Amino acid sequence: MAQISQRRGFTLIELLVVIAIIAILIGLLLPAVQKVREAAARAKCSNNLKQIAIGFHAYHDVYGYFPTSGDNGPTNCCAADAGATERLSWAYHILPQMEQNPAFQLLSPDNAANRNKLRVALVASYMCPSRRSVKLYQNVAKSDYASNCGTNETNGITVRTYAGGTGARLYSNIASASDGTSNTVMLGEGRVHLALLESGGGCCSDNEDMYQCGWADDVGRRGSNQPERDITDPAIDSAQADGRFGSSHTGGFNAAMADGSVRFIKFSVNITNFRNACIKNDGNVVNMNDL
């Protein structure tokens, strides 16, 4: 009679040891995977800004000046009137240069029905993958990138279409950046309140669509404020994000200079030096090593 062999299986202790080893390995690998993923997202974000900067320069080549950051009204308090397309933001005006001509042509004619269609026109290159996926937020299209408005309505690379909302139309071009295009910020990531991305309810940096918001923090930020990381705490008022550059990246945010180059600016940047880099014509020296 043949003898039946008995196979020895894992004991409970051995199984627990194996599981513990696997858990440790996962714990060691996960931060590395997250770092690689964030590095890829940051690189994609940088590339988005590069494409937008190219769009700004292509627009400049056609018209001889950069697009503005938009304006209100003349009758609406917080948006550009229908028909006043010169008051729409840079995000609209460079659509042809971003190979988004169908979206640009939506306002032919410029009426209320077509404005509603424009509000939901998504552009993937306007959104940072570290912050959010490409989709509508609060039922409208958003931009994670904002132009540099300097410290007032006229001294940034993008200006308000009409200073103070009235008067002659303003323009900003390469020649007006007398401090040098390589020393002047043109675009960067804008700080937002992450807890309000989906729900809204906040004012004023991420509450409108990116095309029709007028002279607003949705599409323009200023160098007079220290750049900071995105807000995550729901208890913090959304107004803390207004007017500031910032991002969901660690340590700083991506910015495109007026010469088209892209660099990473630290949150810890000296505010005086950063302000000098955001004003195109103040004559102050910018320490590029401190950006």
C-alpha cells in the first residue's frame, strides 16, 4: 500500500510575517511612486505654461501687443458685456494661437446664447494636472494659469483693457517691458481654494469661467502678494487665495517669463524681488537666483 505524503503549509505566523514584509515594501515604494507622479504632473504643468507663453507671443506677432487681462462692463459689474469682446480675457483671445479656433469662433455672433456655449469650452492646456482633472468645475471652464498684472492696472505684462474701467484702450507689448523680458513674469499658476473646486461658494479667484470674468483674479494675479501653496482647509476663507500666485506643487509654482522661458518660483521668494519681477518697467534689478 502506497504511503500518502503530507505537505507542510504556511503557519499563521509565517503568513503574517510575509504580509508584514509586503506592507513594508509597499510603504517604502508608495512615496517614491507619488514623487514620480508629481514630477510628471509638474513637468506637464510646465509644458502647459510654455504652450500658453508661445500663444502670447504668436498673438503679439499678429497684433503687435499682448492680450489684456480683460475688463468689466461697460455695464456689467463683474463681466464683459456681450459685444464687448475686447474686454474678454487673454484666455479667450489666444484661442486661435492655442489651436482652439472652433471655440474662438463661438462668438460669431457675440450673443447671450453663444456666450453660454463659450462658458463650457474646455482647454486641457489651461489646467494643471497636479491640481485637478480636465473637466468642468461649477459647470463652467476654468483656468489654473493667470497672467501677471503687476501691482496695478497698467504695469504688468497684461493690463486692464481700460484703466479704471474707462478711458482709452490700453496695450502692453514687448517694448513696454523695459526691465527685460527675461526678468519679467508673464504668466503663472494662480492660488485657489481646493476645498471649493467642486462646490463653489467662494469669491473671487476661481468662481467664474475663464473667458468672460472681466478684470478678475480668475485670470490675472499680482506680484504685490506673496505666492503660496493652494488652500486645503475648508475653514479658511476663500478670499485668502485672491490675487496670489500659487499652486498645488511642493515648494513653489511654475511661471512663464515674458521671453517665453519657464521657471519654478519658490513660495519663499523674497517679496520685494518677486514684486520687481512682476513689474515690467520699474527699473529695479531682479535677482534671478532668488526666484
